[in-house]
Amino acid sequence: MTFDSLTFVVFFIAVVALFNLPGLSWSLRKHFLLGASFVFYGAWNPPFLLLLIDSATMDC
């Protein structure tokens, strides 16, 4: 998924809309944004997604 594709625009609008839902705690918003980042990165290059998840797990 590239930044200039229609798929990215739809994905971005959906993520922003869900992120800004009222009543969500900050912790839930952070986890949602992390999951959306994994989906975005995985759409670009799925084999490197395991490396990203491993890195994020070690940093937490």
C-alpha cells in the first residue's frame, strides 16, 4: 500500500475515524494505532511484519 493509492486514503480515513470515537480510553487508542500500523506495514511487505512485531514486543 503506497501513500498515493486509493487504498491508503480509505484505510487512513477509517483509522482516523475509529481512533477519534468518543469514549475510548487512551490505552485502547494506542493499541488500536499500533494494530493499524502493523496492518499498514504488513500490506507493504508481509515477511518483515514478524520483524516489526518482534521489535515492538521487545520495546514494550
